Amino acid sequence: MASQVVPLDLRKPLGIDYRRICEPRTLLVAGISDNHQEYLDHLADVGYVIDTQPAQKGLQEHILRSVPNILILDMDGLGERALRITEALKENPMTYTMPITIIIGQKNLEGEIKALEAGAEDYLNKPFAPEILAARVETALRRNTRLQISNPLTGLPGSIYIEEQIMRRVEADLPLAVCYADLDNFKAFNDKYGYARGDNIIRITATILNESVVMYGHKGDFVGHIGGDDFILVVDYHCADSICAYITNSFDTLIPFQYDEDDMARGYIEAKSRQHQSVQFPVMTISIGVVTNQHRRLDTFLKISELSAEMKEYAKSISKDQSVRKSSFRIDQRTG
């Protein structure tokens, strides 16, 4: 299916994804001279609330009081203070995630290295187009948002980013497969071996999923981590079969070695059920349910979530019915 080409609106400045600016965001600029007012005017035009502070005492205190969404420090006006302020903010637990961009008057390798070593996320050499600054600011904010919503165990993006990326593909009518992956019998493993070994299973799974996308996916395909042992892959539907086959085969090869030798040899572990009865839990498998827009239109995130969860449960039932437990995946082929 051919991708739609979105016409460029030349009335809007370049470099900004306007759908993301749905509410005012504050941008504090310190040390910039009146000669560069065009930079600030452009940032205001694309939706930022600008707070301009001259190079004076009390700047750091003002930053701590206002806590802007992003900070721009101009070394022409601030000199080495820009570096000291950056270091102090990155050492403060209240402001260490605040994106900081340092503007340097002319290309200066030593200054650029110092800016990054101080903790700045980005730097720019003058002169530059206002559109470039706006694009870099947006990129820094987007990266910061992703870091804050990423799963701390795997570093993979969470639900907010997953939903955003799925709906972007839906709106652009791009080939889409949403793969819902879930581990079978993970809780029993956690209960017997402890959370440290359980966390290692989650990290191994994340690595397998990432490898599958790198090896068989297309540009822009990615893995997300909803939480616990639930993962989402957002890929081109042409790649879904190869990706899922790699995941299930790799999982079944690697995960049994995470069990103690006796349990691996038996093929199960014994644990207590909620009714305090001894139950045998087979070695973990992974089940993947896949829904695509290849045969039907997917127009809402809720619909995609429900269908992928339904296919995941179907994949689980297939795995349970096998005489020798293996990981499984099922791709929805239904139309309408």
C-alpha cells in the first residue's frame, strides 16, 4: 500500500511537528542579545512561551523558581557561567532532567566539549537559522519526554509513545502490524527464583525483540514495553511473520538455560497456586498476537488494543494445546 504524501504548508515555519504542541511550553533564554531577537520571535510563533533573562545575578535562582520546560544559555552573554549553571542544574534532582541547549558564538571545539561535559543536551554554533533552533529545541523536548516515559528496566518506550507511533502510522495509512507479546508462566518463575532473576528474563526478552526488529524489520519499526512481561512491537506487516518467528525460536532456545539444571531437565518447576496447592508450571514460553491493517482498516487505538489482546490469547491457547510446549504467534487474517 503506497504511503500518503502530506502536503507541506508553507505558511508554517519548518522543523516543528505541530500536532505535538497542544499546550504552551515554557522556554527560558538567558544571555542572548537583542541582535538575535529573530530566534525568539520564531520560537514564539511556533507555540513556545518565552522567558528572557539577561546575564545578571540571580539567574540560577530564577531558573529554579520557574522550572522551564527547556533552557537555552548563550555563552556570548554568560561566558563560563553557562557551564557552571548547567553543572549545578544537572546535580539538582529537581532539575537534572531539564533539557539545556548552549549557544556558542563561533565554532569552538573546546567550548563544545565543555558544554557537553557540563551536562548540556545540545549546543549550537552561531549563526544559524531560527528554524534550526526550533527543530533542535523540539528534538530535545521529545527526547526528554521519551526518557521520562521509558521503562526503567529495559529502557524501551512505554504506553504513551507506543500509542502515538501507532496512530501516526494509522493516520498516514502506512503498512502496520501491532504485535502483542506476553510471557507464559513468568509469575511462577519469579516466585521461585526471585525478582532479580525475573528481571533478567525481562531484559533477555527485550534484547530478543530488539534483535528481531533490527534483523528483519524496516526503518522506523520499534519495540515498546507496556510493563511487567508485556511488550508491543510496531512493525511493517510485511515483516511480521519473520520477526515473530525469530522471537519465538530464540526465546525457546535461550530461556530454558535461565532455569536451574534440575528444573530445566524436568521441563517444569513446582510452585504453589493461589489455593496453596502444588502445581507444575512448564518452562516459560512467549505468545504473540498480531493484528494488521493488511486486510482491514484499523482506525482507533482502542480497536487495535482489543484485537491484538484477542490474538495474543489465541496464541496462548495454541501453545497450551501442544504436547511439547513451544512459543507461538498468530497473525490475524480476518477482514472487515
